[in-house]
Amino acid sequence: MATITPTSQVNAANMAANWSKGVAANSGKWLQKYLAPKALFNANPAQAQQAWSAGVNAALAANSYANGMAAANPTVAANNATQFGATNYANSSTTKAYKYTNKSASLAAAISAVAAQVQAMPKGKGANNNARMLAWSTGMAAYKGKITASS
């Protein structure tokens, strides 16, 4: 005869088994909320920056970064890389190709412009090569955050 017993503890195995099913079942709800939020994510940039700054300061005060790094387990990282990382990395070549395609024209223009400047500089051992290297670094740094989608 079956009995009903109250649950006093959460069963981790049940949680793990039901998580992916729950996520998959709610994908439509997620998309609906994503496409029709109460407020757009960029509705108030100044307020968002202030909240971000407060969060960063709270994390610094709690020593979150150092504590997280101290707790990092390289063995777990290696296992994850072996089990999932290589596959995810390979799959990103197709799933994120559109992002690269959208930025490739701007990136190519930036590289070409900086390369033209560097190629016009004198070559040679020592100071000349150092100047060319720094010109490349400085030139590309000027484009940081400015490589935009071309479409």
C-alpha cells in the first residue's frame, strides 16, 4: 500500500532531472517577456550605469572577485572544457557567424586603415620596429568599441 509522506528536504536529483524540462517548457514564455518587457533594457542608461557602479562597488567591498578566484577549481574547468567546451566552441562558428558577418566590413576597414599607416612608416631593427608596433597598437585601440554592424 502506498503512503504519502511530507517532504522535509529538497531532492537534488529531482531538481536536476526537472530543470531542463522546465526551461524547455518555458521558452515561449521567455520569448514573450523578452519581446514585450515592462521597460526596455536601455530605457534609462544613467540609472543603469549608477546601478552597475553600485553593484561593482558592492562586489569589491565583499571581495567577490578574489574569493571567486580562490574557490576556482582547475580540475572542474578542465573537465568542463573536455566535455562541453570544444563542442560549444566549434558550434559557435555557425551559431554566431551572423555576428561576425555583421561586423566584418567595419573590422576590415579598421585593419586596412591602420595597416596603411604602419606600412608607410620606416622599417628596421630597434626604434623603427618599435614605433611600427606601437602605431599598430594605438591605431587599433582607437577603434575599440567602434566596430559596428554593417547591416
